[in-house]
Amino acid sequence: MQPKELIRDAARRARKNQPDKSSVSKRITERLLSMPEFRRADHVMWYVDIRDEVRTTAPLMESLETRAEALIPVCDGDQLRVFRLSNPSELAPGAFGILEPRPDLRADASRFVDSHHPDLIVVPGVAFDTRGGRIGYGRGFYDRFFATIDPSAILVGLAFECQIWDQVPVEEHDIPIDWLITEERMIQCQRSLGVRASSEDC
């Protein structure tokens, strides 16, 4: 198996070269929106896309029209916190032009909820495998966050097909995702099937 850094670099290059990111992203997010698990979820946590990630901003904004709230992650030090978003106007360009809650709202403790609150979490990543393994950006935000969520929360990774590897390295403490959605496939991963991959399998 290739080292994690080599996979991360190759997947980032492949994702950057992915043509028609907006239209392909729409195909991916339409699959997400069609999932019975998504339709049943009361509290969905989205990510706000940056750079070459699968685009989520449009369906996130649309979800605010049908749901009372949408949850999004906010970095606080080396942790992720869960912010309740109720209106698109609450987002503004922050560091590097990335949309995030306005500073006045981030200062309001009542806008944040416990990490057990989401029952479905839309997960970004750089590379994935079909067992549910995931490689992020190397800073561990989501790995630390996953250790605090309700174990019943459903983790759904979104990726372009070019980001899928046969296997990515995982460690014993890594929490795999339940579902992986690309423009071509909806894959039920081993965690969702009740099978936990060990580091010896990798």
C-alpha cells in the first residue's frame, strides 16, 4: 500500500484536475439528497466546500428552505464545533475567502450545539477507499471530532471518483465512514454493514 502522504498528494492533484466540478458535484449531492438516511435525519451537519472539494454550498443553502436549521463545522483552535445555521446571510467570507459564520454570530455561544447533536454528517476528504477509510488534510480536525459524536450518527463521505483508492492507510483509532458517494456510485461501507476494518487489513 502506498504511504498516506503519497496518496494524499496524488488525490489532491487528481481532484484539482477534475473537469466540470460544479456539474459533477450536483450529481453527487443529488445522490445524497435521495438517501433515505438523509431524508430521515433531523439534524444534518454539512461542510462548506473550499477549493477543489465536492461543492456543497448550493444544496446547503437549499436545505435551509425546507429544514429549520443546518449544522456546519467551525474550527476553534484544534477542534471542530457545531454551529446552527438558520439563514444564508449568516455566512460571510472569512480567511482565504472561505464562507463561515459572521464573527458576531461565532461569539454567540447559543448558536453552537453539542457534538452529539448531528445524526447525519456530510464528510469531506482528500482520498477514500470503499471500506470507509478516509484521508483528510493531515490536521486531524475530523478525526478528533468523530471521537466525540454519537456512535449512531451516520457519516457520509462525498468524493469525485478520482479520489477513490483501492485502500488507504488507517490506524486502529480511525473511525471509518458509513457511506461513500461519488458521481458514479453510492457505496455502503464496512462500518455501516457492522464490520470494523483493522489496521492489519490495510
